[in-house]
Amino acid sequence: MTKKLSHIVTFILLLGLAALFLAPIFIVVINSFKFKFSITDTPFVFPNAETFSGAQNYISGIQQTGFISAFFWSLFITVFSVAAIVIFTSMTAWYIVRVKTFWTNLLYYALVFSMIVPFQMVMFTMSKTANVLGLDNPLGIILIYLGFGAGLSTFMFSGFVKSVPITIEEAATIDGCNTLQTYFLVVFPVLKPTTVTVAILNTMWIWNDYLLPYLVIGNDYKTIPVAVQYLKGGYGSVDMGALMAMLVLSIIPVVIFYLTSQKYIIKGVAAGAVKG
Amino acid sequence: MKSIKKYFPVFVLPTLLAFLIAFLIPFILGLYLSFTEFTTVENATFVGFNNYIQAFKESDDFLNALWFTIRFALTSVITINIFAFILALLLTRKIWGTNLFRTVFFMPNLIGGIVLGYIWQLIINGVLLNYGYSITSDEKFGFWGLVVLMNWQMIGYVMIIYIAGLSSVPTDILEAAKVDGAGFFTTLFRIIIPSVMPSITICLFLTITNSFKLFDQNLALTAGAPGGRTKMLALDIYETFYGKIGYEGVGQAKAVIFFLIVAAIALTQLVLTRRKEVEQ
């Protein structure tokens, strides 16, 4: 009986905490439907007949920030960077594990080393390099993400490749596969659990990344975080209504992504933390 | 496998080229430039350790940022880990709706730092307005604002790792303890905590490195206001680079020091986890 009671108490406690966790997002949503001058003064009040602004904040926010194009640039850069990272770093990891030379070892340790270097260390020189090489556009930044994300991703893939039995590769070779066929038809499918983890971790990083796209492709091709920050930084007084609407629009894709692939995200994050 | 070797251009070259351009060359160039004075890379002149001396001497900003970052990191690490551990304990008690709660607590972790900063700016300013303040009126508002934000973002993440750790605690030992009449705290401190020690190490370092490297949230929440008092290391480095002309070398020197601090934390973690593995 006491056990049942303690379960009910825990349940109610958790319910309260869950409400507290969701409250900030809820508050932003209700404020996105109020006129800008009633946001700063009374953020915790529901909109009423006088303060309800309809979709006005959304329209002006989208116009001021170019949110629609920002969404598509974010999507473009995230999808292709993650695809490039998954394909190329898994190939590199397999090569490094299977071909043991001084040079592959050196590359492996250089990649592992890059994981502990904070972005600020290379921020200035990297954006200059990207500029000089003409990589300061949405295609070039994919190469930058591949290079900067290579450390963690190669490290995670090579951890898994070590546990893949070499006999299945030998069998494929005997059956007449060349190296490329062996890799893509036999090895790559086996790596799937790590592929999912690597893809999730990189998606979360690149989609939300602010400073790297801001410095490399700047205001010419705004991604969502850059567009939101532009609204705040670009004007003397901030249009709070537009800001609230843009916050809501930035959260919606993330929530959809989360709810559709929650299982993989939570698994991937836990696996990534343990390995990284 | 000799046959693989000739596939180097396909398997390694794309990653290697990208890695050289995005990381290795900028890293080496950055080390070199920290010993020079420059505005563009081409006009660098060697100045020895001058930039490193300047980083500390030229103003108090860097030391302030360092001290603020250390205080922030310690406070966040302690609060996040305690709350996350309690939540993990509650969620492993086979209560109805566990999955739903886990989903809710983890969600803020997926929201980007810039967006998080503005969400909390609205809320904190809304609360402080009742007392006639705003988040930029006093350093301590910005400090605790960042701590609350970081807790909201990281608790769910850390909780997931603790849940994974807790579910591997052997149930027969827990039941044996119950039969022997061990109370809640005895079980917690003698059995549960020792057996989730690996998770605790991971979570401590995860939260400490994330706190040290925080940038987006800092920029969006206070941008260092009032008067740069709430600037953390990453933001101070950014402003040294892009805020004042002629200080690029000093900015790069600060970045090298920042790198050394973060690397030292990472190496400590490596040594500690290695030692644990040997003991087991």
C-alpha cells in the first residue's frame, strides 16, 4: 500500500516537473501571438482581444529575416554535410583499421586530437582559409563540415569497424567483389547502428550551429540560427513580436524531427556520450 | 590486405583533404599567428610571447571571463548532475508514463543555443521586471540565468546517460540488500552510486567541457552585459578578434590558452577513465 502511495506521489511530482520543463516553450508560443509592445511588459499573460495579433508577427518576422530561405539553406547544408560525413568518414575509418601503416596511424591520432580542440582555436584561420579557397558558399561549407566533423565520426566508426569480423570481407572477395563492392555491399550495411548514431549527432550539431556558418557564409546565405540572431543584432530596438514568432518557427522542425525519430535520437545520444 | 591499399584516393583522400583545409592547416596557422601581430594572414610580423602577455595585461577582460567561466562551470556541473541523477532515479522506478517523461525532459537538448538564449531572456526579464530590474542590470542575474538555461538544456541529456547506467545495476544485489534490511540511503551510497561510477565520470566531464565551451547561449542571453561582466571565455575571444581592430594576435593567443585549458580537462578525463578500466 505504501509502495503504491509513493508511486502516486512520484508520478505527480514528475508531472509537475514536466509542466515546468515545457513552460518556457509554451510562454514563447503565447507571446508570438501578441502585439510586440505587450510582450516585454506582460510576458506571462495570455493574449486577449486587445493584444492578440494573429499571424502578424509571423509575417513580419519571415519578411525581416528571410526565414523561408534560411530554412532551406539549413536543410540543404545539414542534409548534404551529414551525408558526406557518414559516407566519407566511414570509408576512412574502415581503411585506417584495415590498412595499418605509420601514416594511417598518424591520421587516426590527428583526427582524435581534433576532437578536443575548441572551435575558437581555429575560428579565424579557418574562415580565412575557406575564403581564400572560395569555399564561402553553401557547397563549400559542406567540405568544411566534413573536415571539422571528421574527428568524432571517424573515431566512432573505427571503434565499430574493429568488431567487424574480417572473414565476411574475405568471403566477399572470394565471391568476386572488388574492394568498393566489398565495402558498400558488405561492410557499410553492417555499420548501420553507428551510422545512425553518427548521423543523429552531426544533424543536431550542424542544424543548430551558429558561429561557423555565420563566419563562413555570413549574411549572404543565412541559416536559421544566423537569421534569428540577425533579427536581434541588426536593429537598434528589437521587434519582440517577430523574435517570438521566429523562435517558434525554429523550434517546430526540431520538435517534428524529435517526435519522428525519438528512439534513435535517445539511443544515439547515449551511445555518443559513452564513446566520445 | 594489399588490394585495399591502392584505393587510398577513394577511401581516405576526401576526408583527408577536408580535414587539412578545415582543421589541420587552420590549427597550425593559428598556433603560428598567436606569436605574431597581424590584421590579415599575409602581414604577420613575429612578436614572440607579446600577445600572451597582452592577453592578461591589456585589460581585465580575459581574467574576468576565465573566472566567470570557472564559477559557471562548477555551479552548472553540480546542479545539472544532482538534478539529472534524481530524475534518473525517479524514472527507473517503473512508474506509469516513464517514456513520456523521458521524452519531455530530453527535448530542450535539441534546441539550438541561440534560440535557447532568447527564450530564457524573455522569461528572466519577465520575472525581474516585477522588481524593476532586467537581466543586464546586475552580473548575478546573467550568471544565474545562464545556470538555469544550462540546467534546462542539459538535465535531460545527462539523465539519459544515468538511466542507462542505473539499469545495469544488478537487481539481485539490490534485493539482497533489501532482505538484509538496508535503508534507502545505505543502498544509494553503498550499492547504486559505486556501480554507476563510470556514468558519473562521463557525465561530469561532459557537463564541464560543455560549460567551458559555451558560446551561443552566452551571446544570445546577455552578450556579456552589463559591461562585459558576464562574458565567458569563448565570447571574450570572439570579441577580441572581431570587436577591436589590431587585436587579432591577442585574440589568437587567448584562443591557444583556451585550447590548452580544454585539452587539459580532456586529458584528465582520459587518464581517470583509463585507470578505472585497469582497476576493473
